[in-house]
Amino acid sequence: MAANTETMTINMGPQHPSTHGVLQLILELDGEIVVKATPHIGFLHRGIEKLSEHRTYHQTIPLTDRLDYLAPMSNNLGYVLAVEKLLGITDEIPERVQRIRVIMAELTRLKSHLVWLACHALDIGAMTVFLYCFRERECITDIYEKVSGARMTSNYFRVGGLAEDLPDGLEGDIRDFVESMPAHIEEYEGLLTGNKIWQKRTIGVGEISAEAAIDIGITGPALRASGVDWDLRRDNPYSGYEDYDFDVPVREGCDTFDRYKVRLDEMRQSTRIILQALDKLKPGPILADCPKVVLPAKQDVVNNIESLIHHFKIVTEGFKTEPGEIYQGVEAPKGELGFYLVADGSAYPFRMKIRPPSFVNLQGLPQMVEGKLLADVIAVIGTLDIVLGEIDR
Amino acid sequence: MVMTPEVLTLSETPWLFTGVMLVKIAVAFVVTLLIVAYATYAERKTIGRMQTRMGPTMTGPKGLLQPIADGLKLFFKEDIIPAQSHWAAFILAPMMILAPAFISIAVIPFGGDLHFNYDGVLYAVPMQITDLNIGLLFIIAMAGLGVYGIVLAGLASNSKYALLGGIRSTAQMISYELAVGLSIVVIFMLSETLSLRGIVAAQQLPLWGLESVSYIPNWYIFCQPLAFGLFVIGSMAEINRTPFDLPEAETELVSGFCTEYSAMKYALFFMAEYANMITVSAVATTLFLGGWGGPFYGWINFLLKVFAFMFFFIWIRATFPRLRYDQLMFLGWKIMLPLALVNIVLTGIAILLW
């Protein structure tokens, strides 16, 4: 007697504990084996790209916080670098600003990777790692709070500089935290790396070859774990990354375990970069000397007619740019975060297109899970490190 | 003058026997329920400490009333029966899980005999509800019955996640019941009895009957460490504890077989999980750790060992990730089952030779 078999379609998400937000996956299952996986996105669409067309360049910065909300400063950085490039003031950014931006961007990388590791481990069932990671993440959110007043949506960088200088004593806090970080990373590795169950769940799971990864456009740690040595911080430096001595971890395994190792190594490299940046940090201005773009100091606004006029113009109508279009990519924690700006000479961008790394990386999901087991889908969603705020924008 | 205690029997002293029996049942049931309630508290506190957090602190002193608050909350919640479910099976399933978990307690000996004077006669009451001569088989049978509840819950919910949870647990239970069953065959071979009381009594002698090491008791963990390991791993799988909690793998199957359950029915599943944990710990204590034998007074030894086991299960949960379905099957059929068989053969040879 021939068995009458059919596949079962299962609706995973958008309400599901481990789809990292509101990702919906339509899975076709044959028993526990995934025959077909179709990601459905758009549940978190807020129209950030469209909204930015009706906001001055400065007003868009808070929106970028809400792209990858686990790494807000990286988004801030990508956006302000793009606008600075459009204005042609990239070379006028003071050194202190660049150092602080690098420190914050690397702290953000730590923060994002900590949440990734926490959730990835929790998805695979290792609950304790989750809380260990959040313990350290808490320190970074505290630093965020001290510099920007907000724990998640920082809105700290400005076109041409920073919103505020670092508060007194914060450099020491950052140094203390960063110096303690490698020991914590050892702690996570102690719980996971040698653990047989962790190895079984990650080695050989969610494999993607270097060619396939490049075809899709996967960037970031996921690409480097497939053996492609590509990191924008080194290969297309911005914000003074060429001044720092750091390694780009690359591994050849193409699987979930290697992506895990690459990210952990990246966290170690981030601590190196932050310490170097702290050593090189010198007092100085925190805003570029570009009066048409940068808000003047309050003292000047009340005492100086020129500054008053600039202040009034920038606040009421924003600064205008030359017509043109530019692309600026930064190495965000999840991959290449790109901002493509088209300017028509007004105070608003004609069009802003964001290249979110999560969105592109997610496209690798179907070929990574098809033919594998349901439990691997969870591991792969975790290892891709997607954030729906960025995918849906 | 020392009186020989008389054993209570139903035929000679029916009223006294019935009374004592009812008291024993009530005590065992209430104590188990209490341990179930406070096992949840202990688990949350212990795991909390392991994870650098506090666990419950707000309800009562040090959060001690938390289990009661949870119970009350779940008791007063709306009890939802999904429209598309099979309602009779849906209601029956949680009971079918909980009942076997508690019934198994009936054959477990908590301590030695309790003596009391009644009407001038000294009676001996075993601290065990009933000493079945097939006690161990009874426990295995009850563990097998518990699976029906999970499968039924998965099927009756008419939900895909619950169905997957049900299927997973069926496969898991069948595989691991075999390994567990075979791993304890060596205990029958050594003790030559299936009565749990007899097994405990056999473990009170010195190790291998050697007088030179008389300070080490003949607990079967010392002569059967492999069987002990297999039993512990297998029972973790049978009671769905991490790393074998696949049927209710939260991050994969939402909540597995109990996805659609709410209110008290959900609480019953929860209680069953902890009751099973207690049963398994008690059985392991009885079979491998010499039951109530030890430095303290009978049942205190027993409870200490049971708590140590439960702590071990909790500790494991805080440490390990979850296995994958195929790896679980591989472990059960290709590693544990052959090992258990080899262990039986080796033990058989050893018994024949010595």
C-alpha cells in the first residue's frame, strides 16, 4: 500500500519566540525536514526612506536609530558620513570627533554582537549565555546613556561632529569596561565553544559557499566566515580606521559555528580598536568648522549676529547641498550598511536608499535551510543576525 | 524485653491497616505536591543565581510565596478550549500526564520501618505506600503511560506546533524508554528482585561483600556506573528536561504539545513535569544510591539524595543547549541502546564467573 504523504505548511512567525522580531517564515515541512522556506517581510515597515525625503538632513538622524535598533550608533555613523560626503566636508571633521565616532561604533559592534550571541544561544537552548551577555550589554547601554541620554536610540552623531562631548570620567569607564571584556568573551566561549551539544548544533549547519554568499551579496561576519576576506573598515576605511592596528578574522568553514567564532574574534578586535582610540584621544573641538552646516555654540548665537543668522537658517530650513548623488558604506556589526543619497540642491534629500545588511543577508536563508531540519532554521535565523527594523525600514 | 514488631495486614487488622494506608497516601501526596510547588521555586532561584540574577523576590519573604501565587493565578485564568480541538481528548490529556507521574510515587520506599504501639501490640509500618513485587516494572509502565498524555495533547489541540511536539515526544519516549529499561536490567540481575524495597535492602551490605571496604556501601552506582549514566541521561530525555526538551522546545515549537493550553490545564502539565522529575530522582536514588541508607535518619537521607538529583537536573538546564531531533535519535538508538546491551552481557558474564 502506497502511503499517502503530503507536506505540511507551517506558519512560523510573525508571532514566534525566535524569529527575532516580526519575521514570518512560511515553511513547507516533510516531517521535520524543511522542503521550502519563504521569508515574508514588511511587518515593521515604517517608511523611513520615504520619511527622510520630507525632513532636513539633521532631522533624519533620529530615524536611523530605528533601523538596526541593536546598533544605533553604526546607523548614525553611516548616515552622517554619507551626508558629510555629499557636502564635501569629510576632511574637515576634527580628529577628536573621528576618534569618538570609532569608539562608539566599536562599542556598538560589541553591543550588537552581545545581543546576537545572547539570542543565538538562547534559540539553541543555552539559556545562561543569554543573561551573561545582557549583563555586559548593560554596561554599554550605560555608556550610551551617559553620552547621549538614551540607552538605545542614541541620536548622538551630528553632521559635522557630535551632539555633545564625552562627559567627564567616561573615558575611564569605557577603558575599564573594554579591558574586562576579553575575560567575559572567554567566559562565553567556556560555556559554548567546547560544548559537544553546541558543536553538534552548529558545525555543518547553515552552510553557504563563498560564491553563493557573494552572489547574494552577503556581507559582514557571515561573509568572512565563508572565507572571503572583506571588511570595509580595512578595505575602504572611513572615520580614520586606517590609523588602527586590528585583524580581520576570517574562517573557511562556511557554517554556523564559524560565524560564531568570527563574531567572537571580532569582539576581541573591537576591544583592541577601542583601546587604541582611547590612547589616541586628545582634547579638541567636537564640531567641524563649517558654519553653514553645523549649529553654532549657544554663546555665539546670543552675542554674534552672524551666528544668530546661521542658527536661524539651519534650524528653520536646514542646510542645502549641491545637487548630486553619493554612496557611503560602513562596516556595521551585521555587514555593509550603505546610504545612497540623491540631492537636488534643496534642504531635503531627493531620495535616500538604505542598503541594510540584514535584508541582504536574509536572502541567504532559504538555501541555507532547505533540506535541513526545523531546528536548523532556528539556528540559521540566529546566525544570520537579522534585525527586522533594518529589513523592513 | 524487645518485642518483635508485627506487620500490618489487611486480613488481621483491617481498620488499622486501612487507616495507616490512607495516612501514608495523604502524606506522600501532600509532600510530593509541596515538593512540586517548591521545586519550581528552587529551580527559579537556583538558575537565577547561576545566571547572575535574583529569581523571585517580591512575593512573600524572599519570594517564597511565588509558587502559590503562580498556582492561584493559573487557577483563576480563563480556561480556553480551542474551537477546532477535540475537546474530550483535550481535557483528558493533562490528567493523563499528571496521574501516572503521581502514581509512581506509590511504590517508592522513603525509609525503613516505622514502629508504633497500638493496643499493646508493636506494629511495623514500612515507609512506602505499597511494596509491589514488580515495583520497578510498575514504574516503567507508568512512565510509558505518561507519553499518551503528551501525544494526546499534541493531537487534540489540532495545532501544527502541538502536533510536531507530540510527534517528537512519541519518538523520543519510545527510544529512551528502551535504553532506560535496558540500563536497569542489570539491577534486577544483581539484586534478583523487582521489589524496590528488596533492591534497597540489597544495597545496604558492604561493597561486593568485601569486609575490607565496609565503609563503602554496596550502592549500585559503584558497581554499575555505566548503567547509572545511561539511566540518568535516559530519564532526562523521558521527563523532557534540557538538553532533551524537544517536545516543548520553546524557541522552535513555541511551546510544543502544550501550546494551546491555558489556565489550570497548563498548570497540570507544569506540575507533571516536576512530579516526573521527583519520580525519576526518587527512582534513581532507590536503584543506584542505596535508597534511604546513609548517615542520617532514613527518610532524611532519601530526601537529601532526591534533592541532590533535582539540583543536578536544574544545573544541567542552566548549562547545556538543546539537542536536535536527529541527534537525539542517534544518541538513543546508536549509542545508549548498544551500551546498555553490552552492559547487560558483561554483567551477566561477571555474575556467572563470580
